Amino acid sequence: MSRRAALGAGAALCAAAAMSLATAGLANAASPPDVNGKTYSDASSALTSAGFKPVVSTTVGDQKSWSDCLVTNVVSRTVPPPENSSGSPTNEALVSLNCYSAEASAKGSGYSAASPEGKAIAAAAKEKADEEKAAAKPAS
């Protein structure tokens, strides 16, 4: 084997080893459970049980406490341990929360009337109005 061929084979081997080390973390990363549409308190429990540390990355609305907000998106990431430590990487789940408590209207922001949450809020409001109307009717 010529010296040039030996150097080429050695370089290829080193490149392959570096590539396998670089992608090893990606191959081991698990996906977080699907918690979209759940309250943050329920989603947080499910994520923690699956080995993820929930981290709120974004919120919209401010009428609810985080535990009652609905999860709208989850993105996982692996955070490496601090340099020169014997720590291990941390699997985090970046969570986006929707904290509106009402249906959107001309007077304020909230859930879209086309969303499941907006439809539920509209239906509850209609039911309440119907009950109040029935209660206000004089008895015959």
C-alpha cells in the first residue's frame, strides 16, 4: 500500500468516526409525548414522566395561571452538560402556552371561534344565556 493511499484511508476512517460521534446524540434523542391541547399542569406531568424537563418558551394571553393554560406547541432539545463536569445532557421540552380565557371578539383577543376551544366557550356562553332567559321568564 502506498503512503498516499494509507493517509487517504486513515483520513476517511477519522471522518467516519467523527460523523458517528456527532450524530450519536441525535439518534438517542427521544420525541416528547404529544401534549398539544392539554393544560400545562397535565402536560408538565406527562413530559416529566417521559424524561423531559418542561420549559415554557412562549405565552400568549395573560388571563390564566400557567397551570391552566393550553399547550399549543412542543419542541424538544438536548442541553449538553456544563464543560469540565461529569454531568449528563438534559432533555428539555420547550412549551408554547395559550393563556386566553375567552373567545376572541372585536373588544379583545382570545380563542378563534373556529378553534375547538373557541367553539366550547361559545357553546357554554349560549347555554348560560339560554338558562338565564328561561329563569327570567315568568311562570305560567
